[in-house]
Amino acid sequence: MATELAQAIAAAKNGDKQAFHSLYQQFIGRVYAICWRLLANRQKAEDASQDVFIKVWQQLPAFRGDSSFATWLHSIATRTAIDIWRTEKYLRLTDSSDELELAEQSVACSSNEAPLEQAIQRLPAQARAVFVLFALEGYQHQEIAALLGIAEGTSKAQYHRARQLLQEWLADE
């Protein structure tokens, strides 16, 4: 599998669109999940996912392999979603199609994960972004503060707020 991935990356770096499509198919789910969790809006997550792969296509010739392709792609996806998040800090789940999609995605999750995914999507935008970046993506508060343009203390406070809200909501279920 690793050699197939390396071959696809090498071919895509040389402009092979079919190889790039193969990479797209392999990684679109992960990219969309990052965007969905940070943006909590189906259309914005889809747009962000497409933006990620446009950036990947443009930057792929510069990919040196110092980190894994998945790590490199993950970084681009996270930064792209955060850029969109920053320009529209107050995204809410107001579209009924987003609520329907959340319900559909919850069915795809295991019964233990579905309530947590739903609760994460209910969090206020900044608390959700901090929680996703810290708890799910492994960023440190100092990194989150730099990414979101907030103070490190604000990142910690938002994480604490997110945890409290999640605990309250999940205890009620």
C-alpha cells in the first residue's frame, strides 16, 4: 500500500491527473471530516474540501516527503478550514439540510460516537474549533492560539467551556 501511495504521489507530482484523482478518492473522507468538524456547515465543508485539493494540486510539486503525505495533506486541510472559519466566525447549524446531514452522518457513526459528534456540532463556533483542534487533531493551545488569532488563555478557556458543555449535553442523554 505504501509503495502504491508513493507511486501515485510521484505520478501526480508529474501531472498525472488520474493518479491525483486516486489520491483524491483515498483522502477526501478525511479532509471532509476535518472541514465538517471545524465549520459545522455542509456546504462550507464541501467548498473547503475542494479548496484543499486545489491547493494540494498546486503545491504537490513542492512536496518533498519530509513528513507523510497524510500529515502534509492534514495540515493543508486544517489551515484551509481555519482560514474559512476565521472569515466567518459565526457559522451556525441553521440550514435544515445540515441538520439532516448530521443525522445521516450520525447513523454512519457507531452508536457510541453519534451523540458525541452531534454534541460537538452544537458547540459555539470558537469553542468547537478549539475543541476539535486540541482534543481531536492534537494541536497544543499555543498553536491553536496562533492559528485562530486568539490568546493562548482564550484557547484554554474555550476548550474548558467546550468540555463542560459536552459533559452536560452527553449526561442528559
